[in-house]
Amino acid sequence: MADHHEPVVWRSIRFLLPARTVRSLQANLSREEPGILASYALIGAVLVFGALGYMLDRFVDTAPWCLFIGLLVGISVGFYNLVQTARRR
């Protein structure tokens, strides 16, 4: 019987793969979820702060300095989050 909380993708994959493989994949993803989220946060921080720096450059006409600073801040914030996540494990 299908668990109503499992993603639709798992229900469709279940017919293609053996049940043991699907359970193993679910267990691996559940165990690695914080790391996956931290990597997405790293990418998101770089994109958000880079975009803010780019917009500030357009507004103040200081290209490319605000973009460069925004990217550095984004990388710093993203890696800080990544390190914090790794320490919690």
C-alpha cells in the first residue's frame, strides 16, 4: 500500500525498480537531506547576493564592484551555512 506522504516520483519509480532499491534510495536521501539543502542554500546565497550587487551596480553606476562584493558575500554566507550544517552532523 502506498504511503500518502511519499512523493509522486517515488510512486512512479516503484514500478521500475525493485522495492529494496527504492527503500535504499529513500533512506540515502533522507540521511543526506541536510547536506542537499545546504548545497542549495550555497547556490541560492550566491545568486541572491550577486543579483543584489548587480542591481546596486545598475542603480549607483559602479559596475562591477557591487556585483563583485555581492558575490563574495554570497559565497561567504553560503559556505558559513554549509559549515554549520556539517558541524551539526
